[in-house]
Amino acid sequence: MSLTADILDMIRVKPGKKFRLRDHDPAWAGDLEVAKKERKAFAEKTFSEDITALAAAQDLLYAADTYSILLIFQAMDAAGKDSTIKHVMSGVNPQGCQVFSFKHPSAEELDHNFMWRYAKALPERGRIGIFNRSYYEEVLVVKVHKEILANQRIPDAKPGKEFWQARYEDINNFERHLRQNGTVILKFFLHLSKAEQCQRFLARLDDPTKHWKFSDSDLKERGFWDDYMDAYETCLNATSTEYAPWYVIPADKKWVSRALVAHIVTSAIERLGLKYPEVPEAKREQIKAAKQQLEAEA
């Protein structure tokens, strides 16, 4: 068993090729001819190895100070965004990582264009930035609940096909600009089934320590499930590019989603071919002298 190129190709949304959510099983968990126990053990082993490799890759990313990494997570409620971020980034140095979770926009944010608050939170060179939800909410939640547009006070805004197409183009152009300037963008849609969401909501309600996570809006948004799936499918088709790809991550099994995300992130950084900065001759002489002095003291 391995995380082969075929598996990674299967979950990547390919630009120019029609993508359909129904062709992707949220409960996918590897080769069914292999026992589940063996598949899970392999996924956990791969995850552990990638976490170790990610820590080393992040240290090199920070030292090289050339590229930045932007990870975007989108999903329905209870799909596991928080826990995936927590586990995948568990070995990373906090000094080189930033996480932003975007809530309802403030009055100040509403007085700017829809990308403004996200642009302010972009990672600097050498760092990994994580968006737990992102500017994609503007073509997902806002598309499902078009009344939100009224608060944005956009002149002559008419939420029809042309309006959404323009937003997709704005997003693609923004991401192209970032990539051209050294930001590697990886986008993950944690694909959860409606049945599994129901079970996770029930688990929250049965556990008093998780009651704080539940909101009446969770059930309300569940009622728009089909509208959200349509919005996601259209969005993924319109905004998965070679320079900023979407990965549709099966999320019904958390051990599957965590292993896939960790592997994709680690591999993307390793492919950059980064090296530690070379020390000039004068600096090497200083290091040599300092070492001799300390050894003499020892």
C-alpha cells in the first residue's frame, strides 16, 4: 500500500476537466481488498512519517525565506477542519505558522472589497499560513444566501451568472498573482457526507464537553445541503488551477483525511528544492574562531 500518484491524481480537481462531486466518495478509505485495520495502520504510519518530514521541511522553508505556503480549508460544518489543522500541524514550529479563522465581517471589513481582509492575513515569506474558511465563502455562503450581498453595498450588484463568474475570475487572478510572487497555494475541500455530518452532530449533543461547538445555525445550514453542494461543485470547477489546485479530501474517516493532507503539504514543500542559506567566507571564519575559543574554554 502507498499514497500513489494515482490516488493523489484522483482527489485533485483537474483544470479544464468537468468535476462532479457525486464521483467522489466521502467515505473512501483505500483499497477495500485490504483489511480496514491494515489500511488504517498504514495511513497512521504515513501520517506520522509526514508529520516528521513536515517539521523538517518547515524549518528549511523558514530558513530559506523565499517562498510562503498558503493552505486553504473549506468544508461543511463538522467535516473536521479544526482537527485536521491541529493534527497535521502538530509538529510545526509555531513561530513559522499562522492560522486565521474568518467569521462574519466587521463594519470596517464591509467598507472594503471582499478580498481585503484576507489579503491582510497572507503569510510572509518563510511561513505557512492557514485559512480556516477563506475568501471562498464569498462564492459559497454568499451564493447560497444572496441576501448577504446587501450588506456589502456593491454598486449595481446582481447575483446572477455574470456576477459569480466575475468573482471566480477575481479569485483566480488574486491566486495567480500570489503564486507568481512566491506563495504556494494548496486548497482542501473536506468532503463530508450528509449522513456522517448527522452522526457527528449527534455525538456533539451527547457530549457535554462539546456542547459549546453546537449552534442553531448548524441545523439551519444543513437544510441548504443541496444548495451548498451545487455551489461547491461550481466553485471547484471554476477555481482549481495548475498554480492553485483544489484537492477533494474524503472526510468521513478522519484517519484518511489527515494522512492525505499531511502528505500533500509535505510533498509540496519538498518539491521546492529549498536549501539552507550559504554562509559567506567571512562568516565561516568567524564561526571557526568562535568554535576554537569555546573549545579552549571547555
